[in-house]
Amino acid sequence: MKKIITILKTSIYCAIIISIIQCLTYWLFAEKFEEFYKYSPFLIIVLKIIIINIFIYLFFSVIIYKSFHYISGSFINKSISLIIFFIVFKTIPMILFLFLFSDIKLSFISIFLIMQILSDVISSFVFSGMFMEAIKSDTGGNKIEKNNNSNN
């Protein structure tokens, strides 16, 4: 149950952080995104961003939690591995989709790329921190249980 709560907390934290970054980007560079979202009000866009991010990061939380024990190294090494994972599996497909299948200007794509990489860096540190804490609490809990069993 603890692992499920950790997965849910991590995905929701990352989704909120990334949604804030994306909403700020859409708000600060409104003229660049005007063509892309010209038929939707800003609040609807924000709601879509939050919902999509929750699903994306819930999916990534499950994948990362399953494979996180196999990533060796320190906190920074694990964070860099997760940054690479996010850029390869999340950012590149989005950028290729925007670049190949839409008539959007290159400036929009460059802003979007910078925003995505920034969000990937932040989310990888959030994931690393959350899962390192979960692993520490799991191993600490297992040691306590082993000590109690050996005393009995």
C-alpha cells in the first residue's frame, strides 16, 4: 500500500509542477501559442494540461518504480538517468509530432522544446527524491522487521 501511495504522490506532484511550468509558458508566450490554441479559452487549456500530465506521470511513475531499483549510483546519477529517460520517451515524440504534422513556426517548437526539457529535468529530480525516500523507508522498515524477527 505504501508503494501505491508513493507512486500516486509522485505522479501528482510532478503533474502539478509541470502543469505550472507549462501554464506559465503558455501565458508568457501567448502570441506564440495563439494559433495552436485559438479556439480554446485559457482555463480549458490549463485543465487539459493538468489532466494529461497526471496520466502521463502516473504512467511514468509505475514504469520508473518498477525499474528504479536497478539504476545504480548516487542521487545525481539516478536523476541524470531519469532525465535521459524522459527526454527520449516523452519529449522527442512530442517534438517530432509538432514538427512533422503541423504548420507551427520554428519559434513555437523551440519554446516548447525548452519547456519540455526544463520540465523533464525538474520531474526527474522529483522522481529521484521521492523514490529514494521510498526505497530508504522500505529498506529501513525491512531491517526493523528482521531485527524483531531475530529477537523472537
